[in-house]
Amino acid sequence: MKLSRYPGLIIAVLLVVLVSLYPIITGSASARETVFTVLMSLALASSLNILLGYTGYVSFGHIVFFGLGGYVGFYTLTALHWHLLLAVLAGGAAAAGLAFALGKSILRLRGAYFALATIGVNEALRAFINNFEPFGGPVGMDMKFAIYNEYGGAMQALWIVYGGLIVITLGVIFTSYAVKKSKFGLGLMAIREDEDAAEVMGVMAPNAKTWAYVLSAIFPGLIGVLFFFKNGNIEPGDAFRLHLSIELIVMVMLGGQGTVLGPIVGGAAYQQLRKTLLTSPLFKNIQLAVAGFLLLIIVLFIPSGAVGWLRSRFATMRRVLE
Amino acid sequence: MILQVQNVTKRFGGLTAVKNVSFELAEGHILGLIGPNGAGKTTLFNCINGVYDPSEGKIIFRGQDITGLPTYRAAHLGLARTHQIVRPLNELTVRQNVIVGACYGRENLGLREAAHVADEIMAFVGLSQRTDMLASSLNVAQKKRLELARALASRPYLLLLDEVLAGLNPTEVSAMLDTIRSVQQMGITIIMIEHIMHAVMSLSQHIIVLNYGELIAEGSPEEVSQNPQVIEAYLGDPDLAERLLEEDRI
Ligand SMILES: Nc1ncnc2c1ncn2[C@@H]1O[C@H](COP(=O)(O)OP(=O)(O)O)[C@@H](O)[C@H]1O
Ligand SMILES: [Mg+2]
């Protein structure tokens, strides 16, 4: 394998690796927390991009997979005393399972109807878990501090979680790239451009869409477990935050839907912006309004996002940026 | 017989767009499908390749009953079509459009082989100069060729052409006619919907005529063009009568 043949992948991976290494090299816990948020955002945005960017289906309630994964993982950690690694896999499997089960039904809906259905799913699951006693109902679940001792104490556990997130983020990027470059991905993009024409050409849209949905759900499921393990408690209000879903869409659109690099750039840029807004007295209470406004601007003026704009503007960029 | 259409009816609510239509098609032939606007020609295509489920009747393709199969199954079995209103995959390049056809068509190729097939087909239809352009940037004539290229890339047994000549200028029309002849020589059976009479007449071995969803005549081009019912159907459509007259002048 000649690396120079995959410039789009290399750039994306290098960006992530460089940013991730900084806290490790400096050993700074506060840098680690900042980068954790950034990595989580760009990994979630990149997963969403598989559905939103490649397939053209806007999942407004994508955070449901993060929440469900988080809950299932948390439960296996605290009630079943599973190892974190297994818990993370369980969270991913649960998210994938939900996406698969939903896929056949709600993916038949198109456009706004699909988007609305995904919000419905998120709200329905939140309501369900609110009343589901094994998961703690409305108060959720807490983690005993002793659990962290199995991972060398709380400090060490936080670094392990951080390492786990780096691995998952790289996994998302490889997946995103591999999908984009594959026959499967080409089928997804055909569906995005014209689903009926794609089917006439032989693309099995119902299957392809379901697998795209499953792929884009697995990673939020995995990440949810890490997040809530680190958090130490989980409750419905935290797990199924619809506005996080919307922020993810902003990130994807900002960087460029349908590109590998776009959600990475968009996720990082959005988090920087959010941080600035949150620390500014003027904007800190209207951060979501700013996100909404930003989305409006992007959709109106640069619908292909930053990376998409560069690609369409400069032919050389098309070879380098994926 | 590569295709048998048996008593196919398609209703949309109260409207019967295709009424009890039956015909057969021998391998290697070009069948012309003509009729005034709104006669149900496109709907019949949609029934044949599974975009619509016929309300009644059967479609037998290469001996297999394909009635009610999803359209992608029909594509896998070797049935390809072009759209009257072109449907390019806009944000993909011309090459990617054609590769989709090759990847997901009858031969179910991998990306690499599909790219070879796509290059060959693009050369064949005359799109080699535009392979890396976005499909959205093509003009109408090129988009029609793209429709044809995607369909051919799937290596079909039967090709349904829905007004591939509409909107082309006379030079483009005659170029496209040559292309269609070469497609036939590749051994592909064709059904073509066409309004340009001299084109259908010169290409088809056999013609069927639809009017208000019903098959009102069939036969050789000569037979059909002299059939009083056909003439009446066309004269009943002032637009088309005028267009026919114009074409006679060309
Ligand atoms: N999806 C549809 N729903 C309702 N009516 C339709 C649909 N498709 C076609 N029709 C109607 O069926 C009739 C035949 O249309 P069509 O097959 O497109 O005619 P042609 O291709 O011969 O011009 C027209 O009256 C048209 O309005
Ligand atoms: Mg028509």
C-alpha cells in the first residue's frame, strides 16, 4: 500500500493524530478535556456524515444512538460488572441493533418525514427510559467510584477513556473514507442524488440505506459508553439531548457534507466557536441561536461547506481533499 | 421471446393509464412504441421494469415472471432504461454516473472492472471528453447520452429508450440514431418510445401504437403508418399532427 495514494485519508488522520497527541505529550489534563470534546464532536459528526452526507438522509435525532449506547454500556458496567471494553462494544451493538430495526421502517420515509421520524425515535426512547426502572427511570444511574479502581484509579481511567476515544475516532475516519471510496459508498451517493434513478440502475436502496444507517449509528453508540463512564452518571435528559443532534448537523454542514475531511474540520471549528461563545458574556446564553443562525448562513451561501467549497473552487484540492 | 407483456393494466386512482396491453418481443429487434402524449407509453415502461406494479397482467422477461419485482431486481436481470426527463446524478462526475450503472447492473462488477466498462461505454456514446465533469454541467444532448451510457454500462439484454431524441437538434438526432443502430448490433434488444416518426420508422422492425392506454395497432412501420386508426389518433392531437408535418419537411 502506497500511502501517497491516499492523500485525503492521510490528511484527515494526521490532523486527528496531531491534535490527540498534544495532551498526551504535555500530560495536561485540561488540554485532554478540551481535546476530548473536540474529538467526540468530530467523531459523532463524521458518523452522522455517512448517513447525512453520503446518503442524503437527514437524521435529526442521531443522538439517540449516543444515548442508547451510553445507557446499555452503563448498565453492563454497573449492574453486570462488565469490563469497559465489553461495555463499549455492547453500547455499539445496541445502537447498531436499533438502527437496523428502525432502518427497514423509517428509512422508507423521505426528506422531512424521515427527519421528523428520527426526532420521534429520540423522544420516544427518552420517554421509554424515563419509565424503565432497570435503567433508573427519571433519575438515571450512578457509578460507584470504586469501579474506576479497576482501571488504576480515576486519573488513569480518564486517560484510558481518552485513548479509547482516539481509537474510535480514527476508526470512524477510516470507515468514512473506506465507505466513500467503495462500491457501497457509490451506491449511497447515487441514492443521495436520485433514489428512484439509483434503483432503476440496480442499487438496492432499502438495504444500502439500512447499512448506512447502521454504520452511522455504531460509533455514537461506542462513544456514548465512554462519555458516560467518564461522566460517572447518566440520566435521560443528558443522554438524549436533541440540541446536540442539531449541533452535529451544523458541524457536518459547516465543514462540508459528503466529504471525509468536512465533518472533522467542521467539528473542530464548531467546538472552538462554541467555546468562544460560552466564555463571552454577550453570547453565552444564546449559543444555540448562534448555531441555528450559522446553519442558516451555510445552507444559504455555502451549502457544500468549507471543504466542499475548496473542492469545487480548486481542481487540485479535489485530488487532495476527500 | 425476450419479453412478453400479457394483459397489462395500470390504474392511477380513477385513471387507467394502460389498458389491457399485450405484446411480445423477439430477441435482437427494435420495437417502436408510439402514441400521442399521455397515451401511457412511459407508464408502460414503468410497469415493464418494475418502477410500478401493474394493476393487472404479467411481465415475462427471458422466461421469468418479473411482475411486481422491485426495479433493481429487473436491472440485475438485464433490463435497463433511460428516462424521458433525464435524471443525472448531478453531484457525481459523468464517469461515476456510468460506473454506478456498471457496478449495480447485470454483471454486478467491482469498482475497478466497472471503471473499465465505463471508459469503454463513454467512448462508445461519445462522452470521453467529459468524464470528469459533474453530470449537472452537461447540456441536454449530453445528458441524454449519459442516460444511455449508464443503461448500456449495465450490460442489459433489453434496453428501454424513452424519447432519447426529444430535445435534440437534427445533427444530434442523426448521431444518436447511429448510436442506437450500433447498440442493436451489439445484440441488445430495444424498445424505443419516440415522437420523431421518420426515426422510429427507420429503426424499428415492428411498431406498436398506444392511444388512451390501449394498444390500437401494431405491425411493420408501413402497416402502422397507413392504419386509419393510427392516423386518426394522431390527427386527434393537433400538436402532434403539426409536428409530423414539420418533420416531413425536414
Ligand atoms: N404516477 C402517476 N400518477 C398519476 N397519474 C399518472 C402517473 N404517471 C402517469 N400518469 C398519467 O397517466 C397517463 C399516461 O402518462 P404517460 O405514461 O406519462 O404518457 P406518455 O409517456 O405516453 O406521454 C397521463 O394521463 C398521466 O397524467
Ligand atoms: Mg412519456
